[in-house]
Amino acid sequence: MMKKSLFVFVLSMLVAAPYAQAEYLGLLNGRSANPGNQTDLSVELGIVTGDLGVVDYQNIGARVNYRVSPEIVVIGDVGVSEFGDADGTPFGLGILYHLSNQRISSALDISGKASYHTGEYDVGGLKGDVSSLSFEALFSGVEPISANGVSWYANVGFHRLNVDFGASDSSNELGFGGGLTLPTGRGEAYAGFDFIDEMTFGLGFRYYVQ
């Protein structure tokens, strides 16, 4: 029975997990591609959930964003996630670079983002490691789309997932998603989706520390 649970978990990670979100084992991007639209330091809480066909998925996470220069933001996050009966505590690091001199469109802000996540998962008492490496392009509008400050963002990227439960396997996937952000005094709320054959949804709140 334990071997069956482990097999189902590993299968779900390799087949369904690429559907989980743009930044696998993390939160939705939920942000402008221009770091200048936010404070130097912010913290946030968010959730991503969905039915991946093989199992239900949920990740509740916290994230810290720190702008080290006008174009560069360093990102760190930790979460608690579940794949069916399996649970783990993934954490990750990332970096976002704003292409402030891009000539593609004056109506767009564009950034490149790279992130790495890893976590240990428990399946019926057996433990194994899951990790992911993501490279994304993040787009957002220079101007809000409504008078109350609502703005849009979109992301597209490449993601590599590795699963190691004694034997290793990996999967390469493309992903895309998008959503809306809303200024709320000392921060902003966001909601969005990510899609590869299956769709997941997420929301969160970002608090501006300084």
C-alpha cells in the first residue's frame, strides 16, 4: 500500500505537477514587471490551489522581496504544500531583472526572472526530494487599466522539475499565466491563474515594509 502511495505521488509530480503554477513550489508572480512600482522591501502571503487531474494541489506560502538596485529584486519564499496525501515544506530563492531599456513596446514593462525551489516530501513515511528550476519573462502594463489602480501582468516561461525518491526522474515544461493587482494603501492584493493543460488559481497580499 505504501509503495502504491509513493508511485501515485511520484507519477502525479511528473505528470500533473507542471500544471501547478508558473513558479513551481512557489506563489503566483502577482506583481508588476517594474520594481519601481513597489517599495524596496515587501513581504507577502498567498495561496495557490487546483485540481491537477491525478491529485488535488494546494500551496500556502510567504515571500520576501528586496530591491538591491533600481533593476534587480532578490526574492525568497517558504511554503506548506500538499499533493493529495503527500505534504512538504518547499522553499526557494529567485532574482528578477527589469529590462528598463527594452525597445519592444513603450506601453509594457518587461523583466526576466530565474528561481530555484526545493522541498522534502513525506509519502506514507517515506521521504524524498523535489526541486524545480524556472526561467520566466514577466510583462505588465505601464499604466493601470482603471481609475482605482488595477493593473495586469502576464508571464511565460520554461520549468524543469526533478523528483528523487531513491530513483531520480525529471520533466521539462512550458507554462504561462496572468492576473490582476490592486493597490490597497500600504500594499497590494493580487489574483491570477496559470495554465498548462490544467488550470490553477491563486491570490495573495503584498505588504510594503519600506
